Amino acid sequence: MFDFESMSKKKRDLYTCMWGSSDFDFPVEKTVYRGTITPNSYTFSDTSAEEEDVCRDRLAEIFKIANQELFKQKFSQSIGGSGQELKRIATVHSSSLCALLFFYNVSEANPYIMEIEGEEYVFTYSCFEYQNKVIEGRNPSNMDVVVVGIHKDTQMPVVFFIESKFSEYYERPRKQLEVAAEYLSNGYSEPIYRSNCLWDMGIHIVEQPGNANFVLISDDVCYVEGIKQMISHYVGVRNFCDNPVKEDKVIINAVSGGARILLGEILFTKGIGQLPIENGKKGFDSYREKYRILAKAMNNQLCIDGKSNQITVVNDVLSYSQFQNSSCIKEEQIKRFYFESGGVI
């Protein structure tokens, strides 16, 4: 099934912990990238990186999708952002696929009850790859998932902007990252980059006069890209609240009705979260520690700006494990693939 021996150690550990069970029977084949077969990546068999309907229908068949019509609509959204996701969404370890499979079926007929910081929310609508403007003239913020619902007790509307990660926080730690210099002069990102929160994470800014970018340098290897991305999403959400883009009526209607805006991140943690990164720390612990510091700084800034009654950054990362025994996931194939196919490293 998987040729584990041909993989790099990092990818072998990932695939083994997730899909190394002898009972694994999902149809997969080595990924072909630019005409070359790659040893470190697998794709679901008989899908397509060019034809949307072929890819969608094959994934629906493999995972025995319960709501075909809704899946068709949400699949189209998932590949409609600026990241060319159709080329990657059928990859076994695709972050976009994970988000789609777990959130596509949010609806009035199938509400999702999620606990967030001790509060229960009931979500009845989802959309994917929602774009918010960040820096004028630069790429937008592509939110992986946005869900709309109500607070279970107060019945107040809520819109939750979610960044989703599958294995990136384990696979892509690094010590430095270049960031566009405009982020140090933007009214929403500058206070975050200039605050003490980066220093508290062990991350430092190195400005390069005359250069279009500055550099984030970390004392230790970490998923610094994730921190930068969450700051960009924060700017995007602030811009959205200033001037809601009328691309999605459900979201706009909720905001017009006084919805509370949440911004947060959900990681796939079962198995992956226990894998160590280069410094020996578990990837999940390393990223979670830094995310918490960042969320606190963002919420402090929202208080300073008088926006804390409208926008909240979730103080801790969420985990897909909350869906392992949830009745809102109708397809046992999804649960089996993500939660019951792992092996021993």
C-alpha cells in the first residue's frame, strides 16, 4: 500500500502514525508532481488534479459522502481560493481535504455543536476559502473555513473564521521567514509585530532597510509560518469588520444582525501532535505555546481598540479530535480514515 522505506523519515513517521495500520484499505497511489513520481506523497487513486468533477466524485465515492449535493457545492468553494487547491486536495495528507470532509456537512439539518473555551455554539452553515483583504495590492487572507451559528445559551449570532492545519505544524518548522515590509506599517498588524509577544515566543524582527521584506528569526525551530499566517488572518478579520464584503449572504446577514466574530485555529492532533520536530519538542506543544501568546496579544489589542465586544481571538488552538465521536460527522469512512487507521512508529 505505502512504500514506507522509500520515504524520508519525517514523512514516514507522519504516514505511519496516521495510516500505518495493517487494516488500511483506502485506494492510494504515489503522487505524480510535474510528471515525476514522488516517494514522499500519496494521492487517492483515480482522482484528478485538473478535472473538478472527476476529483470530487471520486472522493465522494471513497468517503461515502452522505450529502452529495452539499459536498459538490462545498468542494467547489474549497478549490476556489488563490492557492490552486485542486492540484493538491486529493493528496492523502491534504489540509484542505481534511477541512472539507469535516466541515462540509454543517447545515440546519445537521447542526454542529462545538465547545469553544467552555461555551457551546451551534453552527448551521459553512463556507470555504473565504477571502478577506489584508494589505492593499497583496494576496488576500484565505480563511480555510467560516462557520455561522449561534451561542447555544444566549442565542446570539456568531461567525467563526477558522484556520485549519493538518500536518503543517509538524512538517514545516523553521528558524526564519521573510514577511512583506508593509506589515510593519499596517494599522492592524504593526501593533502585533511591534508588541512584546514575538519576543515572548523567542521570535525577533530583523528589518532590512531598502528591502521589500523583513525577516522573522526564531531562537528555536518552530512553525513560524503559522504565526505569520494568523497575524495576516487577524488583519483580514479586522478589515472585514470595518467593511464586510458582500460575497456571502449568510455571513453578511449574521454580521448585520450583530454577530460576534471569532477567529481561531484548528489542528489535527491525534498521532501527528505527538511527533517531535527538529528540536525534540512535540510539534503540537511547540506551536500551541506560541499560538497562546499570540492570541493573548491580539485580544489585548482588540481591547485597546475598543473592539473586544465584537471580535475575539480564541485563546487556545482547537483539535479535530472533538469530532472523533461526534454524531455530526455522518460518514464512518471519514472517522475511520483519520482516527482509526494509524500504526505504531
